[in-house]
Amino acid sequence: MAINHSRKKVPFYYGWVITGLFAVTFGIAWSTLSSFGIFFKPLSTELELSRTLASLAPSFTWIAINFSAPLWGIVADRWNARLVTIICGVLIGTGWFLSSTITSGWQLYLFFGCFLGIGMGGIGPPLVGLTSRWFTHNRGFALGIGFAGLGIAITFMSPLARWLVETYGWRTGMQDFAFITWAVIIVGALFLKQPPESNLLSTSQADSSHAGVQPIDTSKKERSAMQSIWSISFLLLSFMWFASTLAISQVVVHFVPRATDVGLTAAQAALILSIVGIVSSIGKAGGGILGDKIGPELAFCLSMLLKAAALIWLLFATSFWMFFIFGVAFGLAWGGFTPQVANIMGRIFDLRHMSTLYGALWLGGGMGSVVGPLLAGWAFDVSGSYIFSFSANAVICILVAGLPFLIRKAN
């Protein structure tokens, strides 16, 4: 009798396609925004803006992001993530293109702040919610890969921005960024689709029996979106996100000016920023795995302590090798915390409201991205240094490191 040695073909899981699209779309959108520091000096010089006034541009962008994100999250949960992502891709590209035509500060605030900011607000919530619903296991790893797209994209987009600015000027650089975002985000969004309905039930069961963690009260997962938003757990998550984005936004906007102030060239500063991007990609994927293994609470705590140490080190950095060490440490810390907040949310709240909740997280917690650049710019204009802003940031990171354990106890 002949023995059949053929193996049953395992169907490809489309959730990994969603994760890849998350990484590419999120990476391109946010890496262009993160490259604003490269445009910062030539733009502010030509428009004769102080660092405080120039810092208002990304601050207005973050205000628009924070207030539009909840609305985009609601739309994504009620309709679909594909439509939201396409619309937002159009808005982001339009914001970059119109910003290249400005002749005064108020135009920068309008085009870079409003147009680009409203579009950016709809990139994260739909993709985080969609990815979370696709995965019943390894959700932290999947989210980590998605968020890692930002670090990978920064690796290429920061040097590209520097080359464009030095070769063709900052206006041409912004126009090229517009064409890149239009092409990548709109095309990528066409391949997004919803998971099977069975995923919601199996995901809820998997979360409630997470290895090494006390079972979660399933009645709390059945709350409405508004009930979840006003819960103590969500408020603590928002403050965690506030502290995290406060530090990141300061570094993204003011790192290049800080490095060039002490003698580094623009090329060297852009290289360090690329190193932050590379390492943060490793940190996000590794942080996702770490969160799945030891729990997202402990992983978040370790990441915030490392971020505090990196910010303190940055205060004393005066040479390329010192900035290199900062880039590695800060990149790991940035990557390590990123998937943890969304992972914690997915475990304690109803996944059907995930995009809405993640959007609402930006409304409160994301305000750190508004305060961060302004605080650093104001501190520099007053004192001529970043000592106050970076040291205050380090203290805040240390204080919030233990908050995830309070959330776990509450649930």
C-alpha cells in the first residue's frame, strides 16, 4: 500500500500582510513628520522665525493630530480602515506640498499644522485597531513590527531629507515628500481589509487567559467605548502616553539643532537620527516579543527607565561618539515602549472599539507632543540651552515607569 507523504498546505495568514502594510504606511507617514528637524534651521532662517515660533509648526501639527485622531478612530470602527487611510494619505501629501509654497509663519502653521496634522491623526488609530483584531496571539509582536516601520523609514527618509535640502533646498524637499506620501499611503491602503468575525471572539478568550497574568474581568471588556475612555485604566494609559510622546517630540524636533550647536555637522546629526530609527525598529519588534513574554507592563517600565537615562546622557553629549551612544539607547527605549501601550489596551478593552480608543488616547496623552517641542524651544530661547527641558523630561519618565502595574492591579 502506497504511503502518502504529502503535507497539508497551511494557508497564508493575511494578518501578516496587514502588519506589513501597517509598517510601510505608518513608517512613511510618520518618518516624514519626524524629519521636520532637518527642515527646521533653513526654514526658520529664510522666514526669520525664532526657534520658539518655528517650533509652533510641529506643535500645531500635534494639536491637529490629537483632536482628529478620535474622530478618525470612530469612522474606522464604524466603516473601515481603508477609506480613512486613503483620505488621510491625500491630506498628508497636500500638507507637505502646500508647506513648500509658504512665505510667512502663519502659512506654515496652517498648511503644516492643519492639513498635515489632520491627515496624520487618521494613520495610527485605524492601523492599530485593524492589526489588533487580526491577531489572537503574538499581538505584541505584530504591533511591534507595525510600529517598527517608523524606525526603518527614518533610516532612509532622514538622509533623503538632508540630501534634498542641501542639494535642492527645503521647498523642493517638501514637494518630494508630498509625492512620496501620496504614492505609498494611498496604494498601500487599497490592500487593507477586515479580519473574520471569529477573530474577535477568539482574541477575547486569548486575552482573558494570557500566560503568567491574572485573568482579566471580562465584564470590563464589554463596556462601551465611552465607558472605557472614562475608566481609571484608560486615564492612566493616557498619562503614560503623554510622558512618552513628550520626550520623543522634543528629541525629534530639537535633536538636530542641539547636535549642530555643539559642533556636529548636519550630515552627522542626520546620521545619528538614522541610527535612532534603525535601533528603534529593532526595539519595537523586540519590545513586542518582550511584552508577549514578560508582560507589557514590565516591558514599558524598563523602556521608560532607559529613556530617562538616555535624556540625561544627551545633556552632556559633546562629541559624535557620545551622540552615537545616545542614539542607540534612545532608539531602544523608543522602540521598547511603543507596542506596550496598544498591547495593554487590547488586553483590557473591547477590540471592537480599538480604533476609537487608540484615537482617544491621542487626544489626551498625545498632548505631550504639543508641549514637548514648545517647552524645549522656549527653554532654549530663555536660557540658551536644553538643560531644563531634557532633565524635566527624564524625571517624568522615571515617575510614570510604574503606572502599568497600577493598571494591571485595577483590572
